[in-house]
Amino acid sequence: MSSSPSPAATRLDLDGNPIAPLTICMIGAGGFIGSHLCEKLMAETHHTVLAVDVYCDKIRHLVDPAPPHLAGRISFHRLNIKNDSRLEGLIKMADLTINLAAICTPADYNTRPLDTIYSNFIDALPVVKYCSENSKRLIHFSTCEVYGKTIGSFLPKDHPLRKEPEFYVLKEDESPCIFGPIVKQRWSYACAKQLIERLVFAEGAENGLDFTIVRPFNWIGPRMDFIPGVDGPSEGVPRVLACFSNNLLRREPLKLVDGGQSQRTFVYIKDAIEAVVLMIENPARANGHIFNVGNPNNEVTVRELAQMMTEVYANVSGEAPLDEPMIDVSSSQFYGEGYDDSDKRIPDMTIINKQLGICFGGLSGMVFPQPVADGLNMD
């Protein structure tokens, strides 16, 4: 861990103004994004973090106990936001609240829809309420899932308009949010996330809440999910990178849901965190905005991702791939009945580029080897 920044080092915002140290209440600090954000803030800024979560496995190196050079700058508060009266007090102590808490594993969306809806909407209500009532700035993490299906996905597969950007590129202030039927409970997560976005936006419009909404597009890297039995407790069926890592480490075929034809873009977590820090330290540019945070330049199918991970694993482990490295499974077999999906998710990055100067570059071949190796615990 890097030492704290020098007291003499003055951080400036994008407009050249000195950045005053902030106290940040980070809800969900013990998760994938939160752990990397805590590390970044401790290493490169003078901000103080009130780290709120139900567990601290991924930030234990920062808080149990805090290293001497971080004394007084980060503290862990073990609480569940849905039933703990301490939450409002922590929000009052802070200048800024960042809400990262969520159930966000696709396997849960249709098998645990009630937990998914409560976690992502009902449990988030007090956070929004306390920030609004106490005039505290809020950075709320949503998801690219709120876009649902692309317009192009409703056209015949050979229709020429499917290739036109306006039918699949997702824009924060323009693209419709299109979900499947109610019986497809996979959309419980997206609906809950969209509704809390609408509440945050309404609090801003009616009550003056200073807010920023973040829509991550497939951020990947170390600590994304625990690999069951390898680096931490089971969190259910993990997301695709950890799922494939688990298969590779156990010498099992990688399971491709519905042939692995869904297309996704990916961003390495350390690059994405740079964008979040800019949001934190440039409120005049970030307040009132919804930001896509993704890389439209490195789209791959899930099948291509599996092939890439198989090759990286062979290179870093020295083990030859299995004779049958991948197998196809149906979505109902893998996720349960009621699963549905979007065909592709390509973020438009115009707004965040204009406001914060963020524009991720690079193609998939340049982006994937490091996070894949990290995910395999082989770095």
C-alpha cells in the first residue's frame, strides 16, 4: 500500500481550484468497487472515509487495523443500512455520501426477486431521504441494466437498422428503458435500480438534492467476486469473470449461457475508479448528471471472453486447455426459470467526456490480459 500523499501536495479540480479534504460516507465500502475506491482515496487524496458495510474482507488491509499512515482517515462501521439507526448520524458527519450497496449478481435477479427489489430500492430509500433532509451530496451507483433491451433487439436479426448506432448505443438522457414481461423476473434488479434513480432525480428537482448517478458498464478486476472455496466466502453464482475463473481453476469447462452470444463492453476497475474520483472532486461539473462509465471500444461476446480467458489461463498457468474448454447451457439451466437478457450494451460517453474529460481507449486485446490474470489470482 502506498503511503499517504504529501501534505504539501495540493490537489486541484478540473477548473484549477484547490480541493478541500472531504469526509465521505461510503456505503458498500467492503465490496468490489468500494474496496478499490477506498484504496485510491487513501493512496492519492487527503479525504477521510467512513466505510460502511456488513463485512470488511476486501478492505481488511485498510481497516483491521488501519495502518499507521492512515490513522484517523478511514474507519469501518459494520451495519446493515435497512435497520440501523446509526446510518443517519454517519451521513450527517460526512460531506458526501456514496451509495454502492446492492444485490448485483444476475443469478439472484430471478431466483431471489424479493431480496433483489428490497435491497436495491426499499433499503436505499433511507440513504436518499437522509441526504436530502440534511442537504448532503449523494453519488448513487446505479447500473447499465436500467437500459434493459436495445431498440434494435426487437428488429429481425438480419434487419439493416440493427447496425445503426441509434438502435443500440445507450445515451443517459435519451435512450428508453425497455424491460421484458413481468414473468421474466430477471428484470427485478433493473426495475428497482431505475426506480431509485427516478427518486434521486426527483429529490434533486423538487428538494434541491445535489446528486450524481453512475451507470457502470461491466467493470472488472481483482475482488470482483469471491471465487467459492478459493479466496473467500460464497456469494452465490458469481458474475461472468469469476464464474469463468472458477471453472478454469477447477479444470472445468466454461459454461456459455445460451451460446455466449450476448455482447458486452468491459472496463478495468482501476480505470473506472479514476472517473469516480473526478466525480467526487468536481461537484460543479458532476452534480445533476447521470454518467455512463464504460468503454464502447472493446465490445466482445461472452464466447469471445471465454476464449480469451482460456488462452490467458494457459499462458499464466502453463496448463494446456481442456479438450472441450467450453460447453453451452440454457439460461434456465444456469440461472433458473424467468431469466431474460439484453443483446448488447454499448455506452455513449459524450456527457462524461464533456463534463469530466473521461474517454476510455483501447481494444479488447489490450484491456483483458491484466484483469483476467488478476481474476485468476495469477498476477
